[in-house]
Amino acid sequence: LYREAWPSLFIGPRGSRCALHVDTFGSHFWMALFEGRKRWIIFAPEDAGSLDPSFLHGHDAIFEADEAEYDKLDRYDFELREGEVLFVPCGAPHVVSNLEDTVAISANYVSASNRNASIAELRVASMCSNEAGCLAALLASPTLETSIAHAAEAHLRWDQFKGECSRPTQVPAT
């Protein structure tokens, strides 16, 4: 489900864009821009409901607000430039436009600050995906920190570390 998705390489031509969205499963997001310029507009998570979300196609919202509605809300509107790194907190709706040809690398991640939000979103996603349930169970495990420390000490290869979620696991009850 997610173990093959990150890190991600973004290569975008000038004028391309990514529609208004919230990153999946309550994850934080970072991006390092190597070439070009990107315009980012990021809204506070608590303003997501004011951006006309639709859930017709699943539990990940599709936002139907047009840019005229953006002006009604507080937001961060800025250019990310070559050599800069960006952080987007979990739940923050954002839209991105490439002002020039761009090359960037990014990843979504879970930390102590968004662990509970991630577990909750993954439990919803587990109704359609066993892998989401596995990841929710892994994040909810009381021994997660010990497992991560052990993996670091064991010097696991990337494919071994990412393969941890390939084992069948039951989703713990809430």
C-alpha cells in the first residue's frame, strides 16, 4: 500500500499543478526542491471544511473550492525555491503549481505528533485495504519504538525495513 510509495521523485513541467488535497493517512509531508520554483498554498487543517470537501469517491476528500474562495481563509501562499525544504503538517489542505520545470524529492511520514491521527485514518482505510489495517496495527503497537530501535541497531537494508508490514496482522479494536 504505502511502503513502495516513498520517497517520491517529482519531475514536473512548468505550468503543471497538483489539485487541492490533503495527504493520505494523516501523514506529515516534506519536500526538498532541487531545481525550479513551485508555488504552494497551504491552509490550516481546521479550515478544511471551508474548502468544500467531497467524499463521494472514498474517505480521502476531493476539494471543490475554487481559488476565489481561498481569499476568504488564512493561508500560507509562497514560492518554494531551488535548495529549499518544505514541511506540510498532517491534515493541512494544499495546492501546488510548478512555476518552472522542477525536480524534487519528498516523503510522507508519521511521528509522535501525528501518530494517533494516522492510526485513525488507517483504520478507516482498512475497511478497503488489508495493508492499511496492517500499518494501523503496526503504528498502534505499544512496542513500536522498541521495534524501530532494534531495526536501527540491526542495520536492516531498506527493503527489509519496509517489508515489516508484509506480515498479516489484525487491526486492534479502538
